[in-house]
Amino acid sequence: MAAADDASRPFAGLSDVSISGDIPVEGDISVPVGSSRRDGDEYSTLDEPVKETILRDLRAVGNKFVHVLYPTRSSALLRDWDLWGPLLLCVALALLLQGGAADHDEQGGPQFAEVFVIIWFGSIIITLNSKLLGGTISFFQSLCVLGYCILPLTVAMAVCRLVLIGGSGTVSFAVRLAVVTASFGWSTFASTAFLGDSQPANRKALVVYPVFLFYFVIGWMILTFSPSQ
């Protein structure tokens, strides 16, 4: 019977437990205001106005453009990657390449969709090649770098369109050749400056060569562009 009574009262012994007055039994679960503020500023944008969100994203894209124009071996372009800048540059370059004389030929010129395919498919191939060669950079980080480094070539395309307004003679071709060559070298140098440290030392040449071809094809499309009459 005693065993049955003990089984029916499993917590009966707790009434004899006493808590010493020296042991604190109160606590504070409030979160410090300073740390909560930092976490909210860095990660939470739920209460942020739409205008502020757009301006913040535009500032981030602008900062990445500055990094491309002044390339250094920095991880800033890799740490906060995005595809908004590459998409903007791809659309701008595709629009600038429209209206060429080759668009009306039988063979056709670089249409809007074709420029998109060349840029994005080329970027994906280079990224896969980098990963297969042992690169430590992520897939979308590589796409971000390759896309942002099209900026010099996009600027060169805008300059070439302005030069072609004055005619398409020998002087015009020489100016366009110089501009495209400089922008091609700038794009290649900027991309390798960001991607160089993520590749094995003995395989960097195998990674740089596809990047060279990628920007060369884009530069060739810009150089051979001629406006329709």
C-alpha cells in the first residue's frame, strides 16, 4: 500500500525542498536597446519606406560601379553581390546595339534577345569553368562580377554611337577602335582583379582565357556596329 501511495504522489517530495535566500531567482529578459537597434538597422527592412529601400539599393549598385571603374583586389563586389547592376547594363547594351545596318540584312544583326543570350550564357559558362577548375567563388558572385565588369564596354558603346553621328570614315573607326580596345582591357583587368584570388595559382590562365574571349566578343559587336541609313 505504501508503494501505491508513493506512486500516486510522484511530486510529493518537492514540498520539502527549500530555496536559499542567497540564490537569486529573479531575471531580466529585456533585450538591450543598442544591440536591438543594430540588428534592426542591418537586417530588418520591414518598417522601411519603399523610397528608402530603392535609394539604398541604388546606392549599393552605384558603389559597385565605382569599384569596377577603380578595380582593386577587394571583396566588396563579392561580399554583397546582386544581379540588378548586370541586368541594367545588359539591357542598356542591348538597346544601344539596336538599329544597326546589319539588322536589315539577310543575316541579321545582334537583336535584343541575342545580346541577352550572349551575355548571360557566356557568364554562366565562365562561372562553370571557374568552379570546375577549383575556384572558391560562388556561382552568383561570379555572375555579379562578370556582369558589373561590362560597364566599361557599355560606356564604350555609348561613346561609339556618339562618334558615329559625325560619320563612319577612317577617323571615326580609329577613334572607336581606341575606345573599344581601352574598354575591353579595362573590363578584363577589372574582372581578373576581383576573381584572381579565388582561383588556384596554377590554373589562373585557364580561367582568364574564357574571360578574355567573353569580353572580346562583346567588344567586337560594339566595334562592328554601324547605324542604319
